[in-house]
Amino acid sequence: MNISSIFHSPTTTIDAEAIYRESTNPIYLNGGQEVVLRLQHDLADISDLIDISNIDELHGVYAEGPTLSIGAGENHAAIAGSAVVAQKAPVLSELAANIGDAQTRNRGTLGGAIASKTRSSDWNAALLALDATIHTTKASHMAEDYFSRGGLTEGELITKICFEIPSKGIYLKQTRASSTDAVIGVLVSRFEKKCRVAIVGAQRAAFLCPALETALSKKFHQDVYDHSHIPPGMLSDNADASLDYQQNLVAILCKKAIRSCA
């Protein structure tokens, strides 16, 4: 394979999308965590690698009013070390600091984690629990809508993510024995007039728990938790964990997170 003939390094999202449209079987490359694995295992006949790491509009971290904006090109380590994130939403600092190993944190990006649609992605819980808006080159999507529509359309690029700043938030997860991936992860957030509870790892997409949120809005205490608060069908036997194990994990993590947010 002639790398020089398939590698592109655009400096704007307009150029990146134009290259994508004109290529036979292209793929965007930033941190490269997933792309490199696909290339190594010949899982994709990729015609063009489009490096988007040099696009300025995909970078930056800033707070404006009740919103924290993070560029899709920011890696996990940069987010974990950001003074702005630590001040405005420390739950995101801690979440980012506990993703993978040092190499993953330094190479993997926020946008890449969201675009990959990995079931156990910690960021999926944050998107839902902090009522995030995902901005792309084609539209802006509320996190719930983004998950329900199945992710990005062909050639669409995530540019930034805007999180609502909570008064308090806690993310807890039980990891697999061989990695830091979540078997179950729970993020509880509190705002002035609402709270959110998001669960990740159990299903293909993260999900909210409206019944539990309603109960907590009346009395914010761990004792209000009940298995019936989990939406039907969201927990089921899978290769990572049995249904009973998942139910117990969700109960333990939810109660701990609620107690820490009280």
C-alpha cells in the first residue's frame, strides 16, 4: 500500500469532508485507536486516511455561562488536565483520567470515543447525564437524539460537545478484570432544578433512568433507589455479565453515586 497516495492532512472541516466525498472508501483519523486496529487486522479496505488532527476548530476547552464546550479533537489526557474542566465540571476530569492506560488517554479523543459507538464508553454516560449537545459539521444533536438515531451519518464530523455544567456530579464504574472498560458505569449529576442518572455498559447505547430521576427530585437519598426504576429491557444477560450481576452492580453504583452527590 502506498501511504503517500492515500494519506491526507486537511486543515479545515470543509476540506476534510470534500476529500471524504471524493474518496472510494475513506476514514477519518485523529487519535487512531480504532483505525490502527482495523488496519492491522485487515478489517477494512481503506482507500484514504484523512488525518483531522490539524484542524483548529476541533480543539479548545472553554466555559460560557452554564455550558462547558470541549473540542472533539481534544484527547482524554488534555481534558483530564484542563484547569477549566476541573473548575467547572470535575466529574469530567475524573472520568477522563480513568479512561484506558496512558497511551489511550494521550491518543484517544473525545470525538473519536463518541463516534465509535463503543458500548462501554464512559463518555456516553457523561453525554446523557450532563444533557450534552453534540455539534457536527451537519447539525447539532441532543445526546438522547444522537443515540436514538444511531450516531453519525456518512462523512459527518463531530466538531465540539457542549455540556451543561452541573452543581455536582459523580461517575462510578465497575471495570473488567483485564481492562478499564466499564462492565457497568453510572453517572449521577445534580443541577439547580433537575438531576440525571445515566448508565453505560449494559446495552449498546447508554441510557437515562427517568423514573429514578423523578424519585430523586422528590427526595435525593440513596434509599429511594429500586430495581423498578431501571427502564425495562435495558439490562439483560450478555458475554460480560449475567443479568443478576448487572442488577446488583447498578444498585450498588447508583446508591454510592447518589450518596456522594447528596
